[in-house]
Amino acid sequence: MTLEEKIGQMNQISSYGNIEDMGVLIKRGEIGSILNEVDPVRVNALQRVAVEESRLGIPLLIARDVIHGFKTIFPIPLGQAASFNPGIAEEGARISAIEASAAGIRWTFAPMIDIARDPRWGRVAEGCGEDPYLTSVMGVATVRGYQGESLSDPTSIAACPKHFVGYGAAEGGRDYNSTFIPERQLRNVYLPPFEAAAKAGAATYMTSFNDNDGVPSTGNKFILQDVLRGEWGFDGFVVTDWASATEMIAHGFVADAKEAALKSVNAGVDMEMVSYSFVNYLPELIKEGKVKESAINEAVRNILRIKFRLGLFDHPYVRETTEDIFYAEAHLEAAKRAAVESAILLKNEGILPLKESVCTVAVVGPLADAPHEQLGTWIFDGDKNYTQTPLAAIRQLYGDRVEVIYEPGLSYSRDKSTEGISRAVAAAARADVVLAFVGEEAILSGEAHSLADLHLQGAQSQLIEAVAATGKPVVTVVMAGRPLTIGRQVELSAAVLYAFHPGTMGGPALADLIFGKEVPSGKTPITFPKMVGQIPVYYAHHNTGRPASRTETLIDDIPVEAGQTSLGNTSFYLDAGFDPLYPFGYGLSYTTFRYDNIRLSDSELKKNDILTVECDITNTGEYEGTEVVQLYVQDKVGSVTRPVKELKRFTRVNLKPGETRTVVFDLPVEELAFWNIDMVRTVEPGDFGLWVATHSQSGDEFSFKVMD
Ligand code: BGC
């Protein structure tokens, strides 16, 4: 390969114009990958130029953001994470790969496995929430789903765990903002999902937009070379985020595009997304000896290795018919299952599932029939005409059982006009139950869509107040890209179902949950704050020297002219106390579960032992249901302070009424390792607490000891 041909492989462009325009560059070997090309006929035409008309015939790698579905849209990843079911993530990714590869796409920029503990950040929707273990499990499942059994399977697409790394810790939840994550926290919290994805064979990685402690990820040799390649043995390739190489100019990390190319390549970036600094400046940087040709050779090898693994050299073309693949019946069924399992029942005063005695339902709220909005963020290819909304599904599936009166009250989530609310109230007055579908439009979360206020937008709060004032029981269903501060709406509602943005099949899934054909089983994958001022609020925090007792005097009980009191006080907010609205791992069912007989195989273990924990779970209610059983540990004393709890295992267990099953967790002691005071990953001997529980704030504490 000539130097220009090598650098060409390192260049990714976004599709533009006609085939001839791009063909000129492809023919000269100046493009390695194209993103945002989704028409299989065009993909084949472009590929033909690369394979048949360029000197070396190297096929292009066609990429697209297929984040939670290509055509058939699954719940947003945060919703999928609420299922605590890696099978849901794997199946969703597999189907996405089947649909996307049919269009000629062989590479997607997913999974997004940024740990996010700030729901103001719009991109919280794209990831699995706050927990490194849950995110690792879901991330690995997603990689498996995209990449299939073998990358060379024509329905496999290369995964790209992103954003490497720390992007979710953006200060103040404002997108693209700086992060300040010290190395120990980086290693204990932010890196584990990426390490798990590397071990699962993820083919590519994407750098992140943020600068961490002053170093933009795209120029960060420590994470791209020392950790990713050195420590984890990654042999795929690293792509920048969109123009994140040249964005280092705005960061103030490089002076110009030439220095951007220099610092990116020398840090370990292999491919540049859309900002052309590599093609424009690498030739002279090599001539000047600032970039070694060996670095270019390495990058090209990394890229070609993945192209070979994808089988692109043998099968560069796709068949050009997609009708039997897009929105296939089986895909829609899987999307519905995912939406069922993603919904979290946050409150239920016995109103759900709706009883036979309910004859009339008032369906209100701007999200009841919003085919575009329920798909959520990052939907380039999903067609809203295939969306099944809750209103349509209730009418279609349960229209013979109940009379449905539809009065949205507001026309979209930000609608401030209260004019329609009186009609919604009139509908509520005529109904036995109000079903209120509220939340956020798709555009209010996702990239560059951070919010400082997490209350329901527009006049939605007034709508809920008004329908609740009729005295009719209100079932509030929230569709959103993030946890919203819905404390007041929870108070006013007889039941609350949190559905996130549930995707194409959200309607039938929610209808079946509401009418009892399905039973909710989702759990919060991220802490729900009471108010924005509590953020960051997450379960795996460290203790202060003055942990909250939850008996603190709150603002309304402080006498006027109270004297200064700080001694003996604790770490809490005068106005919000200490606890969130809902803790991590929380979610109800229509049935109830009892946890009995929790037993540990040993009370003293050595570092290479496996702790076996068993628990009998009984369905004590009247519905068949699924419980997500969670195992948490606490390392009591460390060379550095440790989280008060860490999720280490979870499993879903389905039980018929009255049925008991024993859940068994095997936990190798080595999984208690963390990066300690010497920045060494190790298990420190000592006392541990252990909980097997229904959420992160419940359950009795057990204990065991790790011996020297
Ligand atoms: C986003 C990435 C995405 C890329 C390509 C960027 O703006 O941060 O997550 O994959 O665009 O569309």
C-alpha cells in the first residue's frame, strides 16, 4: 500500500451527494469507511467502486448509528437495562444487526456503555444507567447480539463500545462538558463495562468528546494505548467520535488540525470520523518525522483486520431486497417483549391490572398517541408509521372490553396551553379510570439535549392535577428518556408505570400490562431523584464520616432563629433529606415476593474461593410474576473507602402464585477486587456485608470474611 492508501483507510466520511462524487475519492483509495449510508443499492454501488475500481480493491466499511433498533425500534437502552435481562439486549441487538446488515451496514456505533449518574444528561437514555456491573452485563449481551456467533456471518455487524471514556460524568450533566474522574474511580466505575466488552470481542471502540482532567479522550494515550491495548489486549480499531479529533482545537489541547492529527494518531486513534485532519496532514507529519510510519501501519492493520473478520473481502455486496426483513413479525414480537420487560411499576394502590369492573377508561396525555415520540432518541431509520401507540393498542386489543374516551388535553409534551385540559377532565369524569400518558418527546433526551429541570414539561403537571381532582383513579404512564422528578404526580396517581421510550411496540406492551395480560417486572437501572438538586444521587456512593441517619430534622421542622448546630449532624439536604424518590433496582409487580432462608456457603473464604449464596423466593401474591433478585456486597474497610453497596449478581425468576424457587448465585471472591491505594487491582482481606434483596435499599444484611 502507498502511504496515501494507508491513510485513506484511516479516513471515515459521512455519505454525501451522489455515488460519482464519493466514487472519485473511493477510486483513489482515500476512504476506508462511510457512515450514514443506508440504501443497499447505493451501498453496493459504492462498494463496487471500492472493490472493482480502486487499485487495491479494499472494501468499504459501512457504518450507522443503530442504537436500539434499525427499522424495528426497541426500547431505549436505559429501558432495556430496566429489564435486568441480558437476553432482551442480545435479542434486540441481534435483530437490529439482521435488519441493518440487510441494508449493507456492517458496523454500528453501539453499545453506549457510559456510566451515567446524572439524569440531566440527555444521553443517559442511550446507556444502561448508573451501575458498572449492570452496564457490563447488558453491554456484553449487546456486543454478542450485534456481532453474532462470528463477525463473518453476513448478518453480523461490528460493535463499537462508546464513548471511551468517562463521557457520562459530564459536569452538571451538560453534554460534552469536562469530566474530572480520578484514575481510581475511572478504573473502579467507568472502565469495567469497557473491559468486559473488550473481553467479549468487541471489534471497535469510539473515543469520547469529553476531556478528563484536562486530556480529551481522542488525544489520551493512557486510555487508548496503555489500558485498551496494553492491559486488555484489544486488537480491533479505535475511531474518533464525530470530529472529536479537530474538536481538540476548541478544547485548547491542540492549536490546529495538523496538531489534532498528530495527537490523535500518537495517542492510538486508528480512524478519524469526518474531520479530515488525517488525510490532510498525516503525509507531512510523517515526512517531518512527528508521526512514525509504523504507527500508520499499525492503525491500518487494525482496520483491515476487522474488515477481514467481517468477511468483507469475500462478500462485499448485499442482496438488494429487504422487505421480508424489516419489521418482520418475529422482530415486532421481540420488540414487544422488550417493551414489556422494560416497564417499571413504581406505584400501585391495587388499581392495576384494571379489573373487569372497569367499563370506561379516559385516555389522556400527549404521549398516548405519539408515534414518533415513543420511539425515543437516535431513531434515524425507524418509521413512525409502524409504531403501535398505547391508544391504538388499547382500542384494538381491549376495545371490546372497555369504552375508550380519548382526550389528550395537550398536543405535545411541551404544550403550555391549558385549553384542552377541561375536555380531558370531562372525559375523566365520565370514566372509571384515567390512563394518563405523559413524559418527554423524543427530542428532549439524547445527544446535546441535557435539561436542568426534570419536571414534566409544558402543562403536563396541571393536566395530572386536573384529572386527579375529579377523584377518579389515575394511572400515570411515563414515557421518557430519563428519570423525571415526578414525586407530585406519583402522589396524585393510584399507579405509576415508567415505560421510558418503549419503541415501535410500546403500545401493545403497555396495553397488556395495564389490562393484566402481562405483569411488570422492570427495575430502576438508575436512581430516580426527588429533585434535581440531589444529583448526583446513586446507590453505590461512599459513606461520609457523618452518614445520614434518616432521622434528621428537615427544613419545615427547624425553629425560627435556631442556633447554629453542626456537631452531631449528618450528610443530607435540609429540603430533600437523604433518600431519592426511588432507589436503584426498585420496581413492583402485580404480585408480591418473599425472600427466605438466605444462606452463604461459607462465612470465611480465601481469595480464590467461590462464595455460593442461596435464597428461597416465594410468590406470595395472586399473579404469576417475575422478580429480579439482586445480590449486593459491601467491603467494610479498605485501603481506600469503598461504596456502601455494589451490585454483584442479579437474576430474573418467574414464579406462579404460591411457588417457591431457590436462587443460587456463585460469586468468585476475586470479583470483590478493586483498585486500591497502591492502584493495584486486588481483593483486600476483611469483613464484607451481603444482601440478597428486591432493590438496593432493602433486605437484611449478612456477613462474611475474606481471609489473608
Ligand atoms: C455521537 C456518537 C455517534 C456519532 C456518529 C456523535 O455525535 O456522539 O455517539 O456515534 O455522532 O453519528
